[in-house]
Amino acid sequence: MKEQSRMEKMMIAGPCSIESYGQAMETAKYLKSLGVKNFRGGAFKPRTSPDSFQGLGREALEIMKAVKKETGLITSTEVMDGKDIAAVYDAVDILQIGSRNMHNYTLLQTVGAQDKPIILKRGMSATMEEWIKASEYIRRAGNDNIIMCERGIRTFDTYTRNTMDIAAIPIIKNETGLPVIADPSHGTGRKELILPMSKAALAAGADGIMVEVHPQPERALSDGEQSLSFEEFRYFYREIKSRD
Ligand code: PEP
Ligand code: MN
């Protein structure tokens, strides 16, 4: 019997930010109709500018709970502050540490004390060694259920938002023994690069892909330029599955 496809196990898709009940539910239901199992959505958004949309916060957590109840999808969201840990734990299945917080060691210890999987994104200027050490903080606090996420690093080039470090995928897998996924949305900032970078990541041994999807990317409150529309996602997912 054919083994379950890798992409069925770990294709994490959803909007950058949860913007409303309708936007989240529509996206989740669409993704589910295609066979996606993991739904992502930001509640607390770590935006570079304080003028940018900061996320719906606790209201978004309630929406995540509703999505879970309605669709049964596995949900994930970023926790930015230890004071929100109980609320985030209660709302989703997987907790995410974002790039900007990879060096926040008290937050790493806080999520390390939880019994739910943690997605640990690579700091945008973190060396692989620093990223591995960050995972150790989580492990030593008692949680070794960690998914490492390569989301691009800051380099001198400005054609892309970040530079996807494909070599990090096999290195981190070998060094840590942990699953590694790739996020070409944040890794490139450009939706047309999501498919080629996903293929590269899978060829390098990635255990999954995280990708931003929005019903109307041009109207998204965050990261629309790196989010796939439903139709674009459907094509992307078919292409990826055919190579799995
Ligand atoms: C995210 O995945 O929502 C996000 C903000 O990504 P990163 O932390 O990699 O910038
Ligand atoms: Mn985003």
C-alpha cells in the first residue's frame, strides 16, 4: 500500500493574519476541500512597523477555535508573549515561535514547558548554530516535539524579501534529528517564487511546506504579495503533490 503522501502530512497553509471570522473560515474550508490538514493563521502579528496591522489578538484565537470546531483541521498560530501562552495553548494545536522571537529565551522556555508541538522559525539573521541552540532551550524545558522552519535569512540581496537557505534543510535535519519545513512565502516575499522554492526545499529533504493563502491577496491586511489566492494554491498544491 502506498504510504501516506508527505504533503498530506505537512502542508501548513492559511492566511498571514486572521482578519475576520469569514475570511478564516472560508480559507480553512477551501483548504480542507483540497485535502490540506494543517491550517495556520496569525493572531498576534510581529510587524516591522507599529503602523501596520497588528493582528486581532484574542479575537483571532476565538476564530481559530471556531475553525477547529467546524473543520477539524490541525491549527497553528504564533505566540509572541509569554503572558498569552495559556490563551494560545487553549486555542490551537501547534504553537509557533516567529523569526523575531527565536532569540527570546524566556519565551522558548515557556513554550518548552507546554505539551504541544512547537514550530520554531529561524531568526532572520540567525546562524544555524544559533537556531539549533534555540531548539535546545525548548528541549531542555521538556518539549522535544519541535518542527524547525527555514523561512529565509537576511542577506545583501534585495530582489527577494529574504534569501531561502536551502542548504540549512539537510544540515538542520542531520544535526538535530528534528523535522524541518520550509516557508517560501516569508522566505522570498514573492508569490511566484513559492512553487520553485517549495520544489527545491522538498528536493533537499524538507518534511513539509508552510505557505500563506488568502481569499483576496490584493486586499490582505498583511503579506498579500506573498500570499496565494485559492486558485493559485490549488495549482501549487497539485504540482507539489505530483512530485511527492
Ligand atoms: C508568520 O509565519 O506569520 C511570520 C510572521 O513569519 P516569520 O516569523 O518567519 O516572519
Ligand atoms: Mn506573513
